[in-house]
Amino acid sequence: MTTSTHPAETGQAQPADLGTVRDRVALVTGGTRGIGAAICRQLAAAGADVAAGYWRGRESAEKFHASMTADYPGRKISVHEGNIGQADDCRRVLREVIDQRGRLDILVNNAGIAIDRTVAKMTDDEWLKVISVNLSGAFFMAQHALEHMLERGTGRIINVSSVIGETGNIGQANYAASKSGLFGLTKSLAREAAFQLERSGRPPSDGIGLTVNAVTPGFIGTEMLLTIPDKVLQRVMSQIPVRRLGRPEEVARVVCFLAADESAYITGQIWAVNGGLDM
């Protein structure tokens, strides 16, 4: 794995030596902003070709594409619009990336939404929409990526969950349920991947293997979180043992580690990046 070639003064984080993703093809859903954008940058800096998914906001996505192309001139960068809440769109985006790049090595299911409301006031649509994007979307993306990866005998699927999936939160029953559901999905996919590889005559112990893992960010300093009132933010940080918000790059670092060839002995695991919040 190589370090970033663009100047340090650009402010981009220099990737640690976490393993080999060089020349791998990665698709990151919700990849043009926040944690997703940090994951895309970390992977590109480590040598991967990156496809970033997004939904709406074409102008913002094009700016992200231009910035990535300028910062990582040696890498192939593309953006792909699709509604992760729709099974057909999941299939279309995945096929689009595979058709353009010839293969898919790494899938990061990062896309997610929040529609906060107490249980008493939550509508059917608010429940179903969050579940559709955060959980069903991850399933449909992983389902079709897994089929492709099993044919090739290798791959990485990484689901981005949330500490809220472990702790729950007032006003976030739909979000917590969707993120908690990713734990069971991750472990089931990991078992099926190993089973199907062995069944097809490709021992899961050979080469870089096919692994499925999840990352659970805590409170991360993204655009969305930084809009909440300062008083509320201070109360949140007082509950975090390290007394600060996480940085998107800190989540991206763990995702890049799990995506590496050398992480073949890690599968079906949930990796917390939350400042000790769930201890």
C-alpha cells in the first residue's frame, strides 16, 4: 500500500499503512459527503479506484468528482446516482459499476438517512423509508455484490452501522432498528460467503478470501451533527469517554483496514469507532 501523493498542505489525511487495496475497485454508497466521502478519499489515497454513490444533489456530486480527480490523478474516480431505497436501483448501480470497471472488489454500504420522531408520532412512511434505505438497501446491494464476488472468489463487503444500533435513542426507533439490523445481516452474509466459497470448491482459507464486516461509528463531526445546538452538542460530548466528536477520517481508517487484502482473517465482526461510548 502506498501513501497519498498529493501535497500535505492540501489538508488531506495521509493514510496509515493498513494493508493493500491498491488497484482494487471500490463502490461506496452515500460516498460524496460526510463519512462516505472520507472513506472514498482514504481508499483512493491507498491506491483503490473509487465509485461513489449518491442520491440527488448532482451539482454537489460533480464537485466531489472534480475534487477527487484532482487530488488523486492516478486513480479512476466516478459517481453514480441511485436510490438505495429501491431494489431495482441498487441492482442498476452495481451493474453500472461492474460494467464500467470490469469488476467490483470492495462494497461499502454507507448510505443512510434519519427521520427522527418519537414512536407515538412516527408515521408508517417515516418508519418504512428509513428501514428501506438503511437496511433493505444494504441487503440489496450486498446480495448482488456477493453474487459477483462469489463468482470471482474474492471480495470485501463492509456495512456502516451506528452506535445507536447498539444503544437505542429516544426519537430514533426507526434509525436504531435499521442500524441494529445491519449486525445480523453482516454476520449472516459472512457465514454464507464462507459456506458458498467452500461449496463451490474455493476454500475460504485461500488467498484474500471473501469477508463481510461492519463498522459502528459513534457521534462523528459531520455536517449533519454540527448543526445541532451547542448546548446539546456539549451534553453529547460529556457522555463520550474521550470527550470529543469523532472525525470522518477515523471511521474511514477502519473501513480501509477491513477492505485490505491482509484482513482476510476478519469476518462477521462489528468494529466500534465511538470514543468508548458503549463501554
